[in-house]
Amino acid sequence: MSATSRRGELVAVLSRRGRFLVAEPLFPQPEVPVAQGRRGAAGGIVVGNAGSRAGRDGAREGDVVLLGMSRNGAKVLRRIGRPDVARDVIEALLLDRGERRAFSAGVEREAAEAGPRVMRRRGERRDLTSLATFTIDPISARDFDDAVSAERMDGGRVRVWVHIADVAAHVPPGSAIDREARRRATSVYVPGTVEPMLPHALSSDACSLVPGKVRATVTVEMELEGAKVLKSSFYRSLIRSDERLDYERVDRIFAGSERAGEPWAAPLEAARGAAKELARAREQSGAVELDSPEPEFEFDEEGYVMAVHGRVQTESHGLIEQLMIAANEAVAELLSERRVPCLYRVHERPEPSRVERLVDQLASLEVPTPPVPERMSSSQAADLVGEISVKVAEHLRGGDGRGRLALGLLILRSLKQAYYSPVNLGHAGLHSSAYCHFTSPIRRYPDIVCHRALLSAVGGGEQAHRAGELAGLGEWTSDRERQAMVLERDGDDIAACFALEMALVRAGVEVALEGEVTGLIGAGAFVAFTSPLQAEHEQGELPPFEGMLPVRLMRAPSSKAAKRSREGRGGRGGARQGQPEERREWWELNEEGTILRGERSGATLRLGDEVKVRVARIEAIRGRVDLEPAG
């Protein structure tokens, strides 16, 4: 049941039923109480007479609305938009999941007053405004909570300053804005919009490190020799960003196709060198390497999806990632040494049994793996996953890149999920003995907790959270993070479906699509496939579309790769397809869950295999695509 239903609200679409204007749930609502609202004879919740408009927004037939539900009837609280407009459906999804989409007047007032209040005390901060400073973010970013300065020193050392927006100064503990930020716990990023943790006056203004504006920050200053942090210091500061860079522009600079400007050219190059050393050392330590491409959507002014791209990790992304990880580790190490209560970002070591299964899965796909100890400890399991991720990356670089998503998902599923905890259990994925989230306080409440803890430890004028409240706060913020991840994934699926519908209209619904098998179950295969309008993706990007190919429709062989016949049978699952007698086949899933094998023909369909598919059906509201074989 959706969050809106629990609050007595319902996201619905209006339709005409006889002489009534009725509302039907837009999203699946298996537990909507029938007693809430007056029901029409043909079903649906009556909100008015046919031909009339409902609510103060004048909602009409075909509109998506937010209903207020009570035993006395249903009332249209807000017109959201139309069910054929992607942005409107995603807005409806946010409301359906309980996101409020607005801040109270009191919170907005506090946010507006915070910036001037903080800057009135700017003299208490270390002035770094003369230090060349830059930000690197996605080109679509609107809030910038981290900035970087760097310089080369004698002896090959590099000094790096990581400046983070001083959100703790703007959000006093116990204030209305603090309580609301704590309740939200995280910003939620869905295609075309964001549900922010903080109001616009902070997230996009006073706390955003925009170029040319003096901003209050907390700085982590590190002196590095190679990847070793020789010393670090932490303090409140003032900075002025010289340039707002984006990932694409930085990659062009690194490729030599664009010149870096002054005064940030030399600092950017120094930061690049430091990041390379950190990345090299982290890889050698056995940290897990995972590069999972994410979709980016472009909308027109009316809210329709106009384009979709796959975003992959490049050197510019790696630069920021490595420096932020180093800053997070430095903060966590200090807090751990001084035993200051905070929330650590914990990633426990994987279960040895799950790593053993991962090795078996990769072996079934003929992917090289390291030797497995006869009796594996959890520490050895963590080391082994890191080695496996490196070997998988090498294996993919040596081929055509196919299987990158499927193999990455196998590794990811062998790991435990990271969470927030007041107990420092280390971060196995990063091979870090102490790790916290400190570098994104605009969008994550645990980062604010760590800012307060750090500043209390270094005499910065803040008070750390009480140890007794942190266990519950860790559970709450971890739970909110998981909810946000599900919501963001569902939003991506909906936007992808709308984009696919538009692409198929332009390219032809019968077009055959190149796909890659990314998951297998007894009932069929999950296939990621290319856009009908883009046969090749830049930089080897994987396509953003995914659908389900059921075994009942699969012919033998169903792909070039499936023509291979391999020894060994057995497993679980399987179903007969509704095809002519000569093509009828029984598909069985092997024990590792990596190969579907045809019992009669011996044909196989494996994770990472290429397949040709057609789109059979799209349910955009549910974010679902059904596929059928092509060719």
C-alpha cells in the first residue's frame, strides 16, 4: 500500500462513468479501503458529476489528481497533470510514495534567515577566498556542496583542500529546519525533479558553492605523498569558487581537446595527479571495482522525455570520487581515534558462502577468478571480492565489453548492503578501516551528523549528537536511504518507458533491437537493449532500457550465442513455450542461475549473451517492458 493511502490520500486518474466523474488509482493499490469515498455503480470513487470540474485547480476527465480520502467522501486536493506526460507521472509517483513536495512556512523562513546569519560571523573563519578553487559536478546539477583546491609541493607531495558546504552552521540542532531535514534524511533524485532534504534557500543558494560567491565551508586539508596522507587538518573556512566545471568539460581538458583556464589549471592538474595515486593504491588494496552506468533523461518544457543517455564513470568522475573518499576517511579516522559519537558508513564483509557462489557463477560463464581458500574467513572473502572485481574488469577490457552490466550485478549481489551505524565496523568495499559520509551534507542527514561531530572534536563550536540517539538515527537514515533508492529506480523505469514509447513511434514498433542478457530466472531473461534510434553508444555505454523476455516465447536457438551447445544439464525452473511443435522447448536454469539451457536442443542462453528482441508491450505507469524474440 502506498504512503498516500496510509495518510488518507490517493493518487488517481479521473474518468467518466455514466453520469459521474470518478477517480481510479493511478498506481496499484491492493489495500485501498473501500469505505473511503463514495463508489459509483461501475466502480471508482465519485468526485463529481460527468462534465464537471473538480477541486480548486479545475481538474477534469483524464487528469491525474491527488485525492483527500475520508468516510465523508473524496476531495480533489491538487491537479497533478496528465497520465501521458512523463514528468506528471513521476510527480504523481513522488506523492504516492509520501513525499511532501513542499516545506512548511516556518522551515522556509528559517532557511531564508540562515544565510545572512552565518555570514555575519564570517570573521571567525579561516579566509581561503584567495585560494584557487573549483567544483566538478554533472552538467545538470543545481546544488554544489563540494569544491576542491590543490597545489604541488616540493618533493613530489601534493596538498589538497576539500571544501564542503557548512550546512551545520545553517541548520541549528533542534530547529524546525533540522527536524524536517532529519525526517526526510535524504534528497530523492528522480528524472526531471528532486525532492530535496533542505529548502531551495539553502540547497541551491546559501549552501551551494556557486562560482564567484563567498561561501561558508568546512575544509579538510590533506598533505599527500603518493596515496599516503601524511597529515590532515580540519577547520571552518570561507571560499570563493573560481569555476563551475562539469564532468564532460573536465574530460575534454584531460583529453587535450580543451584548454584549462586560470587560476584553476594548475590546481586541477595537481588534483588529477593525487586522484590517480589514490585510485592506484585503492585498487592494489583490493577495493571492489564496480562501474554501474545510470540513465540520464532530457525533458522538454511540457514534461515529455525527449532523450535518454547512459552515464558512465570517466576520469573526471574518478577524480572527485577519490578525493571525497580520502576526505571521508580522514574525518572518520579522527572521530574514531577521539571516540567522538557519530554515524559511520558501515559496509560489512561479505559472507564466505556468497563469495563462493559468486566464484561458481563466474566459472560457469568461463570468467577467470582467483584461487579460493579451502576454508574462507570473512576477511578473506572481502579480499577475494576485490580481486574478483579487478579480474572481471580486466576480462571485460579484453573483450567487446559485453557482459559488463550482468557481471557487475553478480558481484554486487554477493556483497552486503552498506548502512549507517554508531559502531565503526569498517567499509569492506573500500577496504577502509574507518569511513563516514561527510561530503554531501546538502542531501544527506548523516553528513550533517558527522559535521557536528568533527567540529566538536576540533573546537569548531558545534556539539556532537548524543551517543544514545545514534543507533536509532542510523536505522532511520538507512531505511530512508533504501526507500529513496527504490523510488529513484522506479522513477528511472517510468521515464525509460516513456522514452522508449517515443523512440518506437519514430523508429517503428516492429524494429529489431540489439540486447544483452543481464539476469535470468526460471521464467525468462531480463534483457538490456539499445535505443531504437541509436545503434552504438558512446564510450561503450550500456543502453538504459530493460525488459523481460519470457521463456514461453523463446525459440531454440533464440540468439547467436544460444546456438552453442554445452555439456551438463539439470537445474531448476523451466517452462514450455507456446510455439509450433518443431520449436517447442523446455528451458532449465542451471544451479548457478547463469545459464538457461534447452533440454531438447542443448541451446543455451547465458548472462551477457547478445540477443535480438522486439518490444511486445509497454506499461509506462508501472515502468514495465515485455519483450519477444526478433529473428
